[in-house]
Amino acid sequence: MDDIANVRFHRFRTAPNLLTLLRICLAPFLVATILERQFALGFTLFVAAGLTDALDGLLARLLKQRTMLGAYLDPVADKLLLSTLFLVLMHMSLMPVTVTVLVFGRDVGILVVAAILYAATGRREFSPSIFSKANTVAQVTAVAAVLLLQLTQAHWVVVFRAVALDATIGLTVASGLHYAWSASRRVGAQAADNHGAR
């Protein structure tokens, strides 16, 4: 029993997983700085969180420390950080309501579809598509642009923010539709297999 616990703890404390946990721990401090309108510090913390996101994946590949825990923990950390920031920025009237509603609507929709897919096929692993990855990048960029605009009103930042928000809207819709299409194909394939096995 102790050996099993040690193995699980070892997987938990791998460098990539520790970086992911650091990103989760940064979330409340980041939210606090933004609510207190300390945007320079908030932007710095957000960049630091983004670096941990990039590094954990890189280290997982280089050190060959990919774990099932990390595969589940990384997207949870991303969603926790981004969803919280979208809500906080919307609350402060810095993030458009439409963008925030679309982002949350997509995530809720994916959770519902994932639950249906699991019930129909028993599948637990859902690999992110290229649309999903691009959408995450767009959301990160949108939050960064909104925070940066609080530091400088330079024209390029205004344009950058507008482009990032438009990209987030487009990719949120595209990735949501792609996920639903992929899920329907899996359910259809599973139903066909079940029918053929009879």
C-alpha cells in the first residue's frame, strides 16, 4: 500500500505537475491584483502563469514525465485561470459580456457533450483538437490584451485587443461546433459497432 502511495506521490511531484500546480496557486493572487486595479502586477503575474503553461508541456516532453494526472490537471488549471479572469474582467466592465458568455457557454456545452459521450461510449480521454488549442491561445491573448490596455492606450494595443477578442469569438464558436461534430461521430461509430456485434 505504501509503495502505491509513493508512486502516486512521485507522479504528483514531477516538474511539469509542480508547474501546473503553481499556475493554479497563482490564480487567486492574480484575481486579487486585478480587483485592486494593480494592472501592472496583474499583467506580470498573468505572463508568469502563461510561462508555466508553456514550460510544463515542454518539460513533460523533454524529461519524459508525462502522467495521466498531468493530462487531466493541465486543462483544469487553464480553465480555472481563464474562466476566473473572464468573469472578473467582465465584472469590472473590461471584458465584453458577449465574449464571456460565449466562452462559458462553450465550456458548459463541452462538459455536457463529454458526459453524454462518456455515458454512450465509456470514453474518458478527449484529446484537444487544433481548434481547441487555437481557442485557448486566443483566450490567453485576449486576456493579455485587455490587461495591457489598462497600462497603455497606444493605438496598436487597441487594435490588438479588438483582433484578439474577435479571434476568441470566432474560435470559441468553431471549436465548440468541431467538438460537437467529433462527439457525434464517436457516438455514431460506437452505435454502429454495437449494432454490428449483435
